[in-house]
Amino acid sequence: MTTNQIGLEKKDMSAVIEKLNNLLSSYHVFYINVRGYHWNVKGEHFFSLHQKFEELYTSLQLQIDEIAERVLTLGGTPLHAYSDFAQHSSIKEHKNVFNGKECVKGLVSGLQELIEEQRQVSAVAEEAEDQGTADLVDEYVQQQEKLVWMYNAFLG
Ligand SMILES: [Fe+2]
């Protein structure tokens, strides 16, 4: 069989799977960054930001699972070790951030990084005629673009 279980060419899937595993890594690092913002934020906007950061990391957690399961659907193995995530993430760890605006700036730059990375995943997936993967990440891009606008509005 030259095709995988959903009829896509196996030889074209390796590039998509690699991109998705890199994206999965970026999501994990971003996820733990946002948990850090949730825990460490201080100041006058504590209650609203603490809550907003929780909403975001909860949705990131769901997306992480969808991306990993997409890798499996395509016939790959999702990365599942912190050492691999650290190596393959396009987002850097952001430690010891306490100021609300600094947290939001880190959050916006992480979202911008994800958006850019997902546009590339989408292009590679479409090249491989994998519309399912392209649609999955395109939806994330749309949601995250709106979040960038809202958090930038907060930053004024
Ligand atoms: Fe909490």
C-alpha cells in the first residue's frame, strides 16, 4: 500500500507529520508559558488576567490533543517527551514573568508565532492534498488572530 488509512500518499505524509510534531512542540512550550502567566501574574488586573490565561491554556490543551491525534490519523507517532518539545518548539520558554502587561506581551508573541507556524503547516498539508490537516490548523489560526487583536487592544 502506498497510501495510509485515509487514502493519502505515505510518501507525502512524512513532511506533514514532521510539521505537526514541530507544531505540537510549540504548543507544549506555549502551554506551559501560559500556565506560568496564570500562576505568577500580579497587580491590578490579577483577577481578569488570571481567569483569561486559564481559558487560553485550557483551549491549548484541547488543541494539543487534536494535533497529536491528527499525527496518529496520518500514520505517524506524536512526540511525547519534554526534551523533544524543547528541541522542536519555535516558541521559547518565558520564565518568571509577573507583570500583567509583560505576560500579555509574551502571550501575543506566542500566538503570533503559532499563527505563522500554522500557515506553513497548512501550506505543506495542502501541497500533500491533506485538506483535513489544513482545515484543522486554519481554524486555530482564525481563533488566534482574533485573540491577538483582543490582547493587543488590552495593551492599548
Ligand atoms: Fe489555577
